[in-house]
Amino acid sequence: MKRIIFLLTLGMAAATLATTPLFAQAPQAPDLTQRRVPMISQGAKVTQVIGLSQVTVTYHRPGVKGRQIWGGLLPYNEVWRLGANEPTLVTFSDPVTINGNKLSAGTYRLLAIPGQSEWTVIFNAETKNWGSIYDAKYDSLKIAVKPESNQHEEWLSFSFTDLTPSSAKLAIAWEKLKVGFTVEFNTLSKLESQVGDWRVLNQAARYAATEKVYTEQAMGWVDRSIALERNATNVRTKAELLAAQGKYTEAIALAEEAMKLARAQDPTANVTATEQLINEWKKK
């Protein structure tokens, strides 16, 4: 009987060990909605599309709660997980440039070493261990950033500012400090790799015209679009690109052609917007 009880006890212990996760194997991206008890530092996620690429930060938001944060709760010159609980993770969908430094696409643990006049921000390739566990041998990139004074931010936050077609600033704010760094993607390269039929080529050219970027490439894209299928849409796009270059005579001729093509396809087509452009260009 004693032998049976011993074996049952041993079996239960083994089952417990098998179903209890190891400390160093915390989930990389936990489903925070499945927790049984709310966390004091609640989870958050912020995503930003930059051009044709995407950045996502997953983190937990500690509060100030009247405490001295810098040089107090967080000592200067010591590694901090840039959040609470599980690792703060940042994911880049494509190869990226951080403050002028190249970094491969992927997910990284985001950490910082706060200093009084300068911070070090760390992108670390080890993402599975608990947030406070850090091994420098997995560092992929370190950058130096300057802290700035900021309005009081009770809960740690990540946000994206200064958006352009290919870059943005990722800002970290907590208490009365803010730090940030520039995230930049090669939008032009990705755009060129994806343009194909006349519609996509025309859309790429119109995007460039609207944002006033990639002007040289835009003319090539619209010419390729027209070569595949000449129609009212892409002919008008080329007219607008020519007008942006100050070539109004050529632009007017193409805009008039665009109206003829539109009416040939549909006699009731509304060409008022194109007529207005022509009238504006004739005044130049």
C-alpha cells in the first residue's frame, strides 16, 4: 500500500513539473486577454505603417504613482526593460535603419540604459526570457539618444511622430522625460519591387505626385503604365506630373487627350476636374 501511494505521489509531481512553464520560457507575445487577474502594469500594443512597411511595439505600462523614477526607481546607468513584466518587443516587417544604423527585419527585445544626459537604447535578439533577464551577447544594435523634458506622462507610452512616406520617430515617454529615435525604411525599393500592371504603376506615380517624392521614378512608372494600356487615368496622371515640372503645354495636350479617352469609353463621363486643371494650367 505504501508503495502504491509513493508511486501515485511521484506521478502527480512529475505531471505538475510537465505542465508548469519554466521561468526562462515566458511566451514571446502573451495573450493578455486570457489572464485570470488584471496586471498592475497593463499591456499595450502600438502599430504604425510607414510607407509599405510596419512597426509594432508590444509592452506593459508602469505608472509613476508619485515615485521618483529617474535615479530612483530606475537607477542611472543600469539596464531597464523599457516597460514592465514580459519583454518589451519591437517588430520590423522589413530591413530598417535606426538613427542611420541598419538593422534586419524581425522582432527584438527593446531595452534602455537611462543616463542623466544620454540614454543607450538596445535592440536585443533574445526575446523569450522574462523581461528583466538580459544577455548582452544577443545585442544587435545599440544607439545613443538624448532625453528631453516633457509634460507629465503618468503611464509609460510609445508613440509615432514626424511621419514621412519612408520614416517616423518612435517616441518613449514616461514621467517628465521623452526619448526617441528615427525609424526609416527603403520605401522606394519596396515600391519598385511591387509595381506590375498598369493600375499599380499608375497608383505608384500618383502617390509620388501627391507626396512630392520619387519624382524621377514617377515619370518612369506612368510611362510604363501607359505602355501597358493607354487610358484616361494614366494619361491624366502623366499630365499632372508634367505640370508639376512646369511643362504646361505638354500637360494641357495630355489632359485634353485624357478627356477624349474618357468620353470614348463612356460618353457621360464626368471630366470636370480635368477641365479645371486645364484652365488653371492655361493661366500659368
